Amino acid sequence: MPRYFFNVRHRPGPAGLAQDPEGEELADANAARERALTVARAMIARDQFATIRDWMLCSFEITDKDGQLVLTVPFSDTVLEQGEDWGPALTA
């Protein structure tokens, strides 16, 4: 399985990219995008990073093992657009 690295872009420039040194093995780029959205939601919910003023301006820059950019996933993608649906509602 390919390894993807979930680097967090939190501001412009080289100092604004938090590198993921370990990465994760996932089936494909679609699985990497879904993982990025899950992690972004968790990061926003915890809000532990005083240096992040607006999570909706952050994004994951997902790279492969060679450091090539595979895709960018904005944290704003965690918010549903009007009319979108994430699937069946969870029931308690």
C-alpha cells in the first residue's frame, strides 16, 4: 500500500507547513482524502493549537513517499455546503 504524508499548511511560506514525518499507509488517494477530513475534524474539535487562529484557512498538503504533492485538502471541506449530505444520520 502507498504511504501518504499529511502535512498541515497553517500559514504561507516554509515556516507555515507542519511536516508529517511518519505518514500512513492507505489504499489510494481517495482514502487519503477521507483520512485528512477525519483528522481535520478532530483537530478543529480539540482546538489545542494557540498558533492556529482560523482552522478554515488551513489545509492538508498530502504528499507521497517521494515528497510529490498528491492532493490538497482544505479544512473548510469539513463543512457541508447547503444541500450536501454526508449520508445516513447516526442514531443513538
